[in-house]
Amino acid sequence: MRLIYLDNNATTPVDPLVLKEMVPFFSVYYGNPSSPYRLGQEAKQHLKKARIAICRFLNCEEDEIVFTSCGTESNNAAILSALRTTGKKRIVTTVTEHSSIQELCTDLEKRGFDIDRIPVDSLGLIDLEEVEKRINEQTALVSVMWANNETGVIFPVEQIAEICRKRGVYFHTDAVQAVGKIPIDLSKIPVDFLSLTGHKFYAPKGIGVLFVRKGRPFEPFIRGGSQEMRRRAGTENVPAIVGMGKAIEILSHQMVEENKKIRALRDLLETRILSEVPLTKLNGDKLNRIPNTTNICFKGVDAETLLFDLDQKGICASGGSACTTGSLKPSRVLTAMGLNPLEAKSSVRFSLGRHNTEEEIQFAADEIVKSVEKIRGKIPRH
């Protein structure tokens, strides 16, 4: 059976060039980068090369990059550090953040911290005036994602960062879904902390980054050795770091053209579904979103049933965040946008990648139409 993968916001396949770059670091350059002899120092140099590639892509400095295990660790590290270094007990965030922010904030709330969650409108957008109103002298950090993982909606991070700078409050953004899809220049945007993870842009799983702007106090989340300039203990995952560096290098050369192609394919899929399947609607802002994502409500259709039927045809999509799969509750993001529980449970996210072709998208659209008609009990088209 052919496989048509339309769930790239959950993870991406490792690019063949990335895998090729990684392979020697399992058996040839396998040294510990903290070791003083040549084998260890060779690994250290390749780690440095990857760090430089990431810095060039983000336009920041080498000592502002901390390698972590994933976006979740980076998000947790940024928030917990801000609370410790400021001594304040208030976090301002949004109702549509990733579960790695939401669950941490829920736990902090139980421990006596004040969590202020800014609502979104029906398009998934927030009001900048609300952001400014909710910041006070007790605020340790404002944390707002750059792009939503379920709807693809882009938040006004540049403006929020400026608001926080003027108010003297630290700002963190979860940029996991933004890297590789929209330009990011940290020399021009006063972000204090930024999280990303490699497996969203064709690098392996298990490697992430936390950007910590120079001069900002930082308390390590993981303690132990002196790795990462004493900001994240533990032997670095050199093969994965090298892979992420290569993936970033590839992005830096082809991101603009790649996103143009992906956007066209996304629009083709979306247009066909919305025009050929009755009782469908787009969830989220149509214009202000990353180029690869569409989230569609199929009214009267259980998303799990639709996804199962599509899986039998080799088409991979999702009902939302992979990190909440298995939850019986409707999407917190979609209900925050005003969808009722049935509408939220009837919604499917399609997220495209560099490997998708027009022929695949046309086939997927045909099969989606047939599956919805079958589930709704209509006679299939011939």
C-alpha cells in the first residue's frame, strides 16, 4: 500500500542527507565531546559546527544556544528558570498553548502560582491589548507560541516581544511549529527564550534547542556536569545534534521555495475538501497561518472514524496534537475558539511536508471525499 503522509506537524521523516551526515557519529566519530583526547575533540568540533549552523539560521550567537532533548524540555526549562531567577509567581500565557506548556502551568497552579491564560477569538487569534493588560509587577514571564500546532495560526510574536520589553518582563515563545515555515531573526525581535525541536524539520527525534538571550539569568532544569556551558547537564547527543545542524543548513538554502510549493499543495487539498464535501469549514484564520497546515471540521463525522478509514487507504492525518492522542476530551484549542465538543471531535488536521506531491494530494482529496460520503451513509460517487 502506498503511504501518503499528511501529519508533518506531529513529526517529519529524517531527510536522507541528514541521515547520511549522522551515520559516522555512531561508529567513527563516537567520542564524548567532553573528553580531552582527539576522538572526543573531533566530536566537539562537529557539535560546534552544528551550533554555528543553527545560530546563522536564527541570527543569534553561539553561546545563546542550549541543546536539549526536545521542545517539551526547552519549554519547561524556560518557564521554570524564569520563575526561579525572578522570584515572581505569575505566568501570562494563552489558552491554546501546546500541552508541554499547558500541563506545566496546571501543575504550577496547584503549587500556588498564578497562571493567567489569555483567550482567543473564533479565528484562534489573541488581542494584543489583552496581553498588555494582563502583565503586572508580579509577572515573571509571558509565554506565547509562535504558531499553533493544531490550526497553524501564527501569533504576533514580534509585537508581544516588544510589549514585554517595554514592560520589563521576560518573554518566551514556543517556536516548534514555526521554524522552517516562517522567517525568524532573533537579532531583530527581543525574544528572551525560544524553544524548537529537530524532528519538525526533517532532523531526528530526541534533539531540541533552547535559545537563551545573552545577559538573561538562567537556572538549569537538568543539573549534573558542565555541558552546554553549565546550562544543561548530560552528555550531548552528538549524532542528533549533527543531524539537526544539517537539517537547518538544508532549510537555509531551500525554505522559501519549499514553502511556496507546500502552500500551493495545502491550498489545493483544502479547496477540494471545502468545495466537494458538504458541511465542512476551516478552523482558524485562513491568511495568518503557517503554509503547511489546514484544520477542517467535517460536521456530523467522527474524526476518529474518518482517520481510521483514511489509514486503511494509506493516508496519515490526525485529529490534533500527537501529544494529546488518546485523550477522550475534545481539542482544547478548538473549543477555546468556540467550537462545540461535537465540532471539535469532527475536526481533522492535515499538515504537509517537502515530500508531498500534487499527485498524492489529488489522490488524498479523492479518498477523503469518498470516506466522508461512506461515513455519512451516502452513495459513493462513480
